[in-house]
Amino acid sequence: MTGNRRPTIKTVAAHAGVGRTTVSRVVNGSDLVSAEARARVLAAIKELNYVPNSVARGLVTNRTDAVALVIPESESRLGSEPFFAAIIRGVSGACAESRTQLQLMLVRDAAERDQLTESVATRRVDGVLLLSVHSGDRLPGMLEEMGLPTVLAGRRGADEQLSYVIADNAGGAAAAVRHLLGRGRRRVATITGPPDMDVGRSRLAGWHAAHREAGVAAEDLLVETGDFTEEGGAHAMRSLLERAPDLDAVFAASDLMAVGALTELRRWKRRVPEDVAVVGFEDSVLARHTDPPLTTVRQPVEELGRTMARILTDITRHGADRQQITLPTELVVRASS
């Protein structure tokens, strides 16, 4: 090449000795290209440092090759909860693999909801990945009505119709409680997630199921609702100790709430695990650095993000059907139990 002119699809085609249609097919991931031609085109793209024009490509494919990751939470929560960082890593990794631009959108008020609506209406994105799904959330229904492919992290309920990816929340919670009961604990409390979130309801259901399996009464007295924050976990732990000072274990529905519970137990001068055993859920980086290290249910958060992005790509580029996937969880035993 001469000068500083940006290479075009015509330049790549000439360099590779193929037609422009072949280059276009390679760029857009079409299977209608021989292996030999694909190799020549990819070599030319690399040698010329060719960057596909996504705007021009969108005129042909009716795609923007951009998706929005929508998080209806505040910046402070986004920064304080390891879950969000892990899922963003997973989504961004999958988007990089498929050469999809990722737009991160926080929807905290009506103005930002309107901004999202405008992006959807003008088709600035091909689809949406939506986190923090609540039962009464209007966003999933709104996106569905607008005909925009949408994949949820979580679901509004067991009858969810949209594509979603979840962890085995009920199974993971049941495994945590079985572990505690199996170690001789008899008053196993739980700090749940918000009741308007399926993840909160499912982890509570797992707590109940493990008690039924063991033939142990699941006391309502030992259930306290949390909000997946450290402060919420501490407040819930305090309420549980006030109501049931002889409890000997607690299953918190998130690691962050378990951290709050550990702080409150220290304030009450309860030893962990000698007096009260504690188990969390997620296996975030926090779990390895608590005192003592936290027994927790590992959910594959990055894989959850990657799977969401891949489902959306399958739908937007290949017309795939909706998918609903549950990822396995695993109990990780450390010193807190």
C-alpha cells in the first residue's frame, strides 16, 4: 500500500486474489466460502490491517454488530458487587470473539430508560443483555414488544418466555444447607435475596428443600430477607440473632451478604464456625479473603456472561430460537463451616 490511505474491501479483495463478495462473506462469517479462499482473505486482512466498516456492513446485513448490556443498578452497586465485574468480563470476552461492539448502559431512572428506548427504536443495537431482573420489571416486556432480541441474566419467574441464563440456584442452596445439616447444625438460618427476584425465591426454595430431605423443621423464624449488599447482610444477621440467639448456622444467598453476616457475628462475639457456621453463594474473590475463609456455592458467573452473549449472537446473526440455560453450581468448603 502507498501513503496513509485506509484499506478498503476492494483493496483486500485485490490483495487476496478474490472477489469483493468473497471478502464480504468472510468478514460477515458466512459459510459460503472455501477454506482456501477464507485463508487468503484472512491473511490479506491481517497484512493490510483492514478494519471492516461496521456502518457499511450494517446497510447490507441490517445489523449494527453492537449489543447493549443493560444494568438497572447504581454506579456504587456496580462497583461494590463482584458479580457485576465478573459477568461484564464474560460478556465482553464473548463479544470480542464475535467482533461485536458492547455498549454498557445503566438504567437508573426514567431518563435513562428513555435513552434505552431510543437506542432500541432507532436500532442502534442488535439486541440486549439484561441483568438484575425483577418480577415486576417493565424492561423485558418493553423490549419484547419492540421486537428486539433479549437475553436475561435470571428470569422473572419459572414461566419466563424470553431467553435466559441462570445458575442452579435452588440446587446450590440445597447443597449448602445439606452440608450444614450434615455437620450437625440444627438451627440453620438463611438470609435471602429480594423476594421479587427469582434468584432470591429459588435460593430460599433450596433452603426449604434441604430441610425437608433431612426431616428437619424449617422454621420461618430463621428466615430474614436481604438485598444482596454487605449492609443488608449485617442487618439481616442482627435481626436473626435477636429473634433466635441460639441459631448455629446461616446460609446467606450471596457472598457479600455473608461478609456482612460475619461482621455482625463478630460484633455479637460469636465465633465462626465454632458457634455459628456460615455459607455464602457465588464464590467471588471475597470468599477467599474473609476471616475465616468462606464456604460458598460456586456459580460460574463469567461463563454465565459468555453464554448470554453467545445466545444473543446466535439469535441476531443466525436466527436461532430462544434458549433457556441453567448452569451447574458447586459447593466449595472452606473454614467458615
